Amino acid sequence: MSTSITHLWRLVRWGRTLARHGALKGIERDPLTPPRVRLLCRVARFGARVPKQPAYADAFQAIGPAAIKLGQALATRPDLVGEAAARDLLRLQDALPPAPFPAVHAAIEAALEKPVEAVFASIDPEPVGAASVAQVHRAVTTDGRSVAVKVLRPGVEDEFARAIETYEWAAAQVEALGGEAARLRPRLVIAMFRQWTARELDLRREAASASELAESLQAELGFTVPAIDWTRTSRRVMTLEWIDGIKLTDRDALVAAGHDLKRLAARLVQAFLRQAIVDGFFHADLHQGNLFALPDGRLVAVDFGIMGRIDRRARLWLAEILYGLITGNYARVAEIHFEAGYVPPHHNLAEFTTALRAVGEPMRGLPVKDISVGQMLDGLFAITRDFDMPTQPHLLLLQKTMVMVEGVATALDPDINMWETAEPFVREWIRDELGPEAWFSERLIRDVRTLADLPELVRRIARHYPPEGAAPPPPPLPDIQIIRVAQTRWFVLSALLGILAGAGAMALLG
């Protein structure tokens, strides 16, 4: 367990790097930033040459692999870091120098407990991609199949463990300040980040996510997932089917190959909606680099490190919210927010309805190219502040993915209308899920279960449980000692003096 001084020193070093890239400007200028956080930002940039235009993604890349992953997580939180920073952080694509192949070769043998030659007839020493957590090599199995082999970087688990420990400490200090910082729940952000990295640092879990997504998408004929080779997969190595397709980043190649870009765009939107609304389990990193088009027109997704999950009750609410925005039924959208507990009950329903109309009405009926996603998000996040809505990380992940899918679809078909493409799908699903037959069968099942679980139901009511599905239970948060200024002024003073001395030394050296 690292000490508070260790955490402070790490934060100052990272803050120094952020300052050199201008990435602390937004925090300093935000009127909602707690004064003590603003002071630490000023200390961190002491003597640094600050550029006029912040480069958030470059700053996180300069800090290291764990920071890159944190930056990707913060890209889903424009309410926390600001719209400009979140948009820039979307540039993080994990492009890093690869680890030496001898180390990778040794890692494969240690993970599979066999000589590489016993499982692969050949393996290309040059990786096709190198990320912060792992790198991918093309290989041929001993039975002649082309596969992709994903290998964790040596030592990456220890580096992430140290960084996350400091992230948790810093988030606890900030949240203890109360006010806007507490509403944004930074500790929960880091807890979610820990969950993401736990999946990515155990490639068996990522492989399981790919397998589960493939099962749920069997009915979606235009979207597929590479098959996992479980005999060549372990905690540190994952082997999956090699994809011979064209990345969606290469528009010219897609056109030359004869692909219908409008159909690809619509197929992507519909596949995402099926994942999120019908199945409640969705690929949460659907950027262009993770999507390929096969010769037969099917789309293929890769990289299953970040996945989202939403239970059925929340999916029904989300479907009704989406359909309400499409059709302009803002009153029903507002009611759902109150039913789900997203808006505290002391607020006025009619006022919230008007606020939703102000956000939704300007974008109805417009093509995506004429809609400012930034303005839409600014409006939505303003509503969350005005109506004291606690942050729902699982919904923010869905929202971030929807914006990402919208961007990819727009790059393929600039005239696509996300809402019009989604409306028939959402309407049919709502009819199936909320129609008379579905209502009767669900009511019968629920009543039988309620009778069987009556004692537990009574206990839950007595404990004032929120509506089931309003939000998933938050992950456990670690116990962290909070620095109390009134009780430990000598400690804070010495820490600040240490920070100032360290920052000054780095200013002289840098």
C-alpha cells in the first residue's frame, strides 16, 4: 500500500506532464473546480511552458499505458472533463512502440505452458498492432489456420496496479470536498475503470466477452465476431480467427471493393441497437479501427476489452426514452427519468419536460451532418447539473458508444439520420416488449415470482430500495484515508512544500 506522499509525488509528476501539454487549463478555469484542486494544478504547472491549444490525448500518451486507458475511460465522461477534452481523448488509439519479440515469445510459452512451435507453425515477429495493454501478431496454427495472437505486455499488470491505486486515492480526496465533485462521483469512475482493466488484463475474460457477443448476434446476419481458439488462449494470451477484411478507416478501399457504404452505415447502427437494447450487452469501443468489412458485406468487430451491460428494466426505459426523443414525446421521457430515479423527486416534472424539449427539439428531423453532437451533449449535461442528477456511469458508457457509432456511420454515409435509422427498430422492439401479449406474459411471470419471493420483497421494500434496473449496483470502493486539513495541517503543509520543491526542481531540469 503506497503512502499519501507517494501518491502526491506521482500526481505531481503526472500533473507536470499534463501541464506541458496544456491539459490542466480546463480544470483551472472551470468555476466548479474546488479551490484546492485548482491550487494543485497551478503548482504542477509551475515553470512549465504551456501551449495555447491543449493536447489531452498526447499528454496521456506521454504519461504511459495506464494513463492511456484512463484517458479512454474519461472520454466517456464529458460531464467530468468537458466536451472539448472528451472529444480530444477519443484520439487515444493505443499506438505505442511494440515490446521486443523475444520477450513476447517467452510470454507466449509461459502463458500456454508449451513451446511456441508446439502450437503455432509460424508467427510473425512484427506485430500488426501494439497497444498499451497488449500487442497482436499474425500466426498460423499447427493445423494450418490463420489466427491473430494477442499477448499482454510484460510487466503491465504491476504498472496498472500502481497507477490505479493512486487514481483511487486522488478520487477519494476530490470527492471528499463535496459539492459538484461529489455529484460527479469520481471514485465510482475509477472503480469502473478498475473493472475495465481487470477484463483487459485477463484475456480469458476478453475472449469470453467475444464469445458471448457472438452468441447474442446470431440473429444479426450482417454483423459477426471472430471465433475464439480456446485451446490457445490463457490469461496472458488470446488466439482468435484472423479477419481478412477492410478497416472502416479506409473509405477509398471500401469503395474500390464495391461495398455499399450506406448499407454498411445502417447495418452498424442496427447491430449496435440490437446489442444495447435487445441483448443488453454491447461492444463499447466501436471506433473505425475496430471494425472491418468482409467481402460479402458483413461487418466484423474486434477488441472486446471494453463491454457494456444493461439489465432488461433499464433497457425498456432506454428504449422508451429514445423513442420519445424520436417522436417528440418529451412528457413520457421525463416521466421515465422520474420512475427510474434518475431525477430526484423534489424536482418538478413539467420543468424537466421543458428542459428535455429544449435539447431534443432542435435535432429532430435533421440529418446527422447538420446536428451538433457537442451542443446536444452540452445541453444534456447541463440538465444533469440543473436537476441534481447523480451520474450513471453505465448510461454514460452507452451514450459515448452511441456517439462513436454515429461518427463512424456518418463517415460512411454523411446523409444518414441516426434517429430515422433507429426509429423502426426501436418501435418494433417496444411493441414486442410493451404490447398486450408481452404485458400479460410478463405480468403472469412477475406475479408468480412475487408470491414465491414475498418475504424477500417485503425486506427490500422496508429498506427503501430504488426501482430495480435504475442503475447497476456500484462496485465496492476501497477504504482510503482522507486528508483532513483541520486535523492534519502540518501534514498538508509539508506535502505542499514537498510538491513545490519537486515542481521547482523539475522546472529547472525541464
